[in-house]
Amino acid sequence: MMAHLPKTITLPHNSVLFSNSEHHHEIGNHENHSHVRQHRQSSRYSFYHHGHNHHRIRYENTYRMEPNNEHKLDLVQIRRVATSTIEAAILNYEYNPEQATKFIELLAEQIRSRMKQLHFPRYKIITQASVGQNKGQDLRIVSKCIWNSKWDRHITITKEIFNDFITVTIFFIYTE
């Protein structure tokens, strides 16, 4: 014996579905059908996009566990782009403790933006940057990550200018 599956019903926007039995449905407003059970279909509506017909595209999961050959990381290209971005930023840079935080935040964001332009889909990009004065001190920067050593990568670039240093580490984490 075959089980009866419910029929899919598409309703107009902001309408109400009335049902008085398992197989009988009507669309209308509540005043005319006060004797039947009411089912309201929820809908998403934005006043900001009122009058515009924007459809959100939803993609099926690919369940891809590794990157395609054309989307694998090119560390040589990444290092070249990151190095040129750092060198352009520090061309006329002189360390100032009051402005160092803002400078390094902007540099980290600029590098992250340039890495995104290289288009490595499914990779999360994390940029960590440090700046300071080089006055003979020793500095160690350590990072620990849990990641897949087969696909996840990082590069570190250190530049010294006059008595200042900049260290940038960029992490690429493949997301499934």
C-alpha cells in the first residue's frame, strides 16, 4: 500500500492557507473562513528591497574535502603579492608609537584584501601583523593552530627598515 504524501502548495506573498480537512485547502483572508483551521506560511520581507525583485541564489553543498587543482594555493604568488604590498606600505614609513597601531591594522587589512583578490575559494585568510622599533632587543612571535597539514598553509614575511621591523604572517585555512 502506497502512503499518501502531502501535496506542495505555493502561496502568494502574505497569504493565509485555510484547511478544513486533510485534503481540502483554500487560499484567502481570515474573515471569509472563520470556521476553518488556519495555517500561516511565513515569508521573508524587507522594506529596504521593496519594489525590487532580488532572488537569493542558494547552492547545494559540494562536500568537497580538498581544493580543485586550479584552486590550490600558489605560495610563490602569495609571497610575491604580500611582499610588494608590505614594501609599498613601508616605503616612507617612520615608526611612531601613537600611529603604529593604526598603521599595522591598515597594513594587515590591505594584505588580507590583496590575498582575497587572488581568489582561493574555500580558504579562510587570517593576517597577523606586528611592528616595532629595533633597538637590539629580541622578539619571538609564536602561533599555534589546529589544521590539516595537507591543505592549510602559512607564510611569514619580515622586513627591516632603518631601526624598525614589520612581521606579517598570513594563514590560509581550507574550509570544507
